[in-house]
Amino acid sequence: MTLICSLIDVYVYVLFGRIILSFFEVPSDHVVARIRGVLATLTDPVLIPLRRVIPPVRIGGAALDLSPLVVLFGLSLLRSVIC
């Protein structure tokens, strides 16, 4: 169980990293863009199916993607049950 709990924790950190870096505009050749690409590769398999089901919330001219919040809530629930 400890391994599963640790993997959940790591995935939560990866997801938080993706959320934070999504707010910054960087050139594609910048190291931050590469890190963001790695984080997207790790999180997209979970987020993309949720994005098909959960539409973004419109706030003025912007759209807020709620799928990362749903994943964080699900991981928190899973961790509280398993760990």
C-alpha cells in the first residue's frame, strides 16, 4: 500500500506542476516549455477523457478547465480510502 500511496502523491505533485505552469506563457524552445510537455504527457491520459465529459466553465472571456480539480478530488478520495 505504501507504494500506491507514494505514486498517488507523486501524481498529485505532477498535476499541481502542470496546473501552475499552465498559467505562464513561455516560448516553445524554453526549458519550462519542455517541462510542461513532460507534465502534459504524464497527465493527459487522465485529463483528456474527463475533458470530453466535463465542459469548461466560462468566466468572462476565459474558460476554466475543471478536469484537474476533479482528478485531484478523486485522488484525494482514493488516497483516504487506500492509505
